[in-house]
Amino acid sequence: MEERRDAVKRSFGEPLEWHRCEKLKKSYIAKDFRGGYRDDSEQWPTIQDRMIQTMVKLEEAVRPCVTQLRQVVAGYDSGQEGGDDSNGS
């Protein structure tokens, strides 16, 4: 995903936090925004709508990369060396 960071950033259109945890062999992408359970409960529907819209937008931004990564992993699982796609993306 790191190699695709700029593409995700452009697609998402807002700053994202990228975290890599080498010891745990995991990484994650986060979007921080104000609002949550401590806010007045009357604001919760608005906050939830914004959270949902943000998740949809993030999913749309990373979907092409995840699809490519699945193909790479499938190539490794089937014994193909390199697993690199041939279209140069």
C-alpha cells in the first residue's frame, strides 16, 4: 500500500494518517475528525452520517489498490515469483 499512497491520497482528497507496525506485521490508514460519543446526543446522527461518508470515501480510494494487492498475493500463493502485475501500475 505504501507504494500507492499518493494515489490513495489523491482519490480521498483529504489528509490521511498512515501507520506501519513492523513488529506486528500490520499497517493501517486513519482519518481523524472531531465529534464522537462525548458530544451531545442530538449531534450523533450528524456525526454518524459524516463517519459513514468518510468510510465510503476511504473504501473507494483504497479499493483499486486492494484489488491489485490481492492479485499479487494470489500470484505468490500459486507459486509465481515476483507476483508483479505487468501493466506497470
